[in-house]
Amino acid sequence: MHASAREGTRAGRAAKIEAAHNDTCAIQDQILAWRAQGGRGRIWIAVESLYSMDGDRAPLQELISLAEHHDAFLIVDEAHATGVLGPDGRGLSAPFEGSP
């Protein structure tokens, strides 16, 4: 998670749960565990499309499917991909625009 997102969740006193990097199974396990413990509300899954430190990419298609399955929001930070990757430099999430 990007430092600004960490600071935002802290400042807003939002609940935050972390999962293994780019591991959709780990994210699903965290969602199921949170729900089993009585967690309510709409889940936000926040990722970076391109992680600048390692150069790896988030598995966006898998994350979209996971978000749809759990009626969650998928928030994609494109700070490191915009202007460089994706159609016309619009970022890695551009092909998925309009996904539910």
C-alpha cells in the first residue's frame, strides 16, 4: 500500500487489513476472516498497478474478479504507470474501464 493511503487510513481511523503482496488468495482469506469476525460494510481493495520498487504489476484481472465476488471496491493507484504503460499511456487499468 502506498504511504499516502496508509496515512489516510490512519488519519481517518479506518479499519485496515493487509495481505501478502499481489496474492489474491491471501486477500480473499483476509476478507473471509474479517467477515467471519463480524466485519460489515463495503470492502475496499487498494493496490498499485505498478510497484516502483520491484517493477512488478498487480494481477488486475484477478483482483477485479475478487472485488466483484465480494461486492468490493477496487482502488488502483496508477502513479507509476500513467504516461508510460497501457493504451496511449493511460495506465494498466485502462483496459478494464467500465468494469463493475
